[in-house]
Amino acid sequence: MRNEVIFDRKGIPDIMVVFTPDELGLPAEIRGKAVKEYAISKYPNTLIGGVPHSMPYQQPAVNINHDEAIRLCESKGPGWHLLTNDEWAALAHQSRKNGTLPRGNTDCGKSHSHPEETGTTYKDNSGSSKTLTGSGPVTWNHDHTAEGVADMCGNIWEHVGGIRFMDGQVQVIPDNGAAAGADQSKDSKEWTPLYTADGDTIFYNVEDGEIKLQPVAPDSKDYDGVPFVDLDGSALEVPEKLIELGLYPTSEDYNGSDYFWLDTDGERIVIRGGAWANGAGAGVFYFNGNNSRAYVPWGVGFRSALIRYSGDSGDLDNLDGKDGKQTDEPREETAAPSFDALPGPVQLPTLVRLILARQLTVLYEAAGGKDPEGFKRIANTATDKELQQAAALSLSLSQVNAAVELYRNVSQQLKIANTLTLTIGKEAADHE
């Protein structure tokens, strides 16, 4: 896992947390293409010029329905997508296994269980007490470190893709296909029911204040919520896939207080995590399947993610192939802009530290440096004053970035000259 800054063509950064498939337990191949990395937005996305971005100390975008969240994320280019339920659940399970279930803004600007933990609040038209992205302590990150994915518990609900309920039946886009451009429309043929080992489809029945899993459709339609740990699967053999997707509590001793809400009437999309006043009910396993895809809530946002595919040879760094054809299209990552041009209120030390760690380490390694991790620590532990001074040298940083890109281009050309079968692609296409 590492943090990486990806700039769009306008010089606006996305701060991403990058994982290998093994680190998340996600598919290493999707639709016949080898996946090199999953890059997850570190923060719930904000909108800048109609384009979603992962940036700290921003107001998260809300008032966006499910289909629009999918469209906005996919408009960022190939590989970009709305964070899927598969990816959300993988992060949640990682937190659970590591004993780092994140806290967050669950009590109007602070953690309900640790009121000393606060974020930077702001007021919007809803009058709520939301917090700016990433403004809480590291315990609000999924791994309780500064490098983790932020704000998955409370503050705002988040749309997730690749899952829905139809009259109580759970349906998914298999094998994380929603991350690779699958059709997620209501009438899509790609929606697939989940099955038990006996071949039964799985329905959730909401009745008499309980939610039970069963192999047949519910007799009636209802909605309600129960603690996640109180879901009743005694009527069927619960498949491991249901647990993997965060739709049933793990067989291990999970004692979280997250809630599970569901409406069994018609199609229902999924939002996760909870909001600023959900208290003990919020959390990474908090699940809400009450809403239609047209619902436009003022307490629900989203975050984008990016798949990086391996090239045909598997040895090109961060490049994709497209239909096996070589392309000269430019990479999405561009030379670093002037820091004065970045829209505020971005937390400058965070960006500079990440940029230094990423860009300068490439040159350090290219020059034969033997301790790249130690070099990263120097940048990551610099004082705010030192980083402010570095920011004043934005022109020099841009030149460093340009040198990095030059090194990459030369290196790539050498690889191409020696390997005729390599396929070069770009990480992301033009932004709208």
C-alpha cells in the first residue's frame, strides 16, 4: 500500500491509496485483463469543474444520485469507476482483521465514542455538521495510519457500485466487473444473483423487526434495520461470498455496532458507511439498501477508484494496454502545476509531502540510491515550515517533475526497443 498523487490535465491532483490485488484480496484479472493495482480515492470526492477529485480539506460532493455518481467517476477515463462494493468490503475486512476499524464524524463533528476526536466542520444548506475530507485524526483512516483511506465511517454515506437488491434478492456484477465498465443500469443483463452451495438464490426477508436470509422470495414487502450482527441466516447455508462482500457478519467474533437497513420493494441501490449523526450505527460495515437509484440525497456522496492493468509483458510501470495495440497518447499524469494554481483550501503540507515522496524518490532510485524507503521518510517527516519553503520552490518542483517524466519516457523507449510485444497505454483519458 502506498499513497500516490495523480494530476489531471488541468493540474488538479487526486490523492489515491494504491494496493496490489493481493493486498485487498480482489481479483488479479478482470474480463481477461491482468490487474496490476487498485487505486482508491483517499477521500470522499469533491467536484471541481464538474469532475470528481480526491483531495483533503474539501467539502465532499453530495446531492448526486447513483447513476450520476457512476457517470462522473467513469468520465475520468479508462479504468476509473465508482468505488465498488467489492472494494469497499475489502477495505472493511482489512480494517477488521488488523484491529483498526476506523472511527469518524458520527456525532456532528466528532466521534460519538471518542469525543476528543474531531474534524473541521462546515455548514451547508442542509444545516448539518459535516466535516471536511481528511480533517480528522488518523484513527478515522481505515488502517489508523496517515497513509490509510479516510472517512469510511460517518460524515456522509457513500454510493458503491456493482451491487443491488431486487425485491429482496441480492444481485451483483460478478468478479468486481463493475470496476471495469460493466453495465450497471437497471435493465442490465450483467446483474447476477448470488447462490448458496446448494444452488439456491439468496433473498433477504424484512419482517416483524427482523431481517432473515432465505432461499425463496419474501411473501410481502417491507423495510427495516437491525444490527449487522443480528442478521439471521439460519434458514440457509450462508456462502462465504456473502461474508466477503460485507453482506453478512463474519463467522469470527465481530462485535461491531454497525446497522443493516433494507427495503425489499423493487430495485434498491446500496450506500455505506453512515452519516454525521448516526452514532454507534455508523461504521465500515454499515449498510443501507433502502433507496432507489433516482434518489438524490443531501447526505450521500461517493468516491472514485482506478484500475491499473498490466501491460502484455507485465514489466511496464503503471501503463495499460488497449486492445493489444501500441499508442502514443500522453499519460494522464502531467508536470506539477504551480502550487498557487491549486484550488483551496487544499492542505499544502499534505500535497507537497506526497509529491516529494513520489517524484523525488524516482530520481533518487534512477541515480542509484540504495535506500528509497529512507528517502521517502525524509520527505514525509519534514516540518511544516520546511514544506512551506519547498512549496515556494514550485518552479523547481515542476522541473523535477519534468525530469522524472523525461526519465520515464527514455526508460520506456529503451524497453520498447528491446521488447517488441510491449503495449503502451495511458492511465486515464481526457477529463470532461
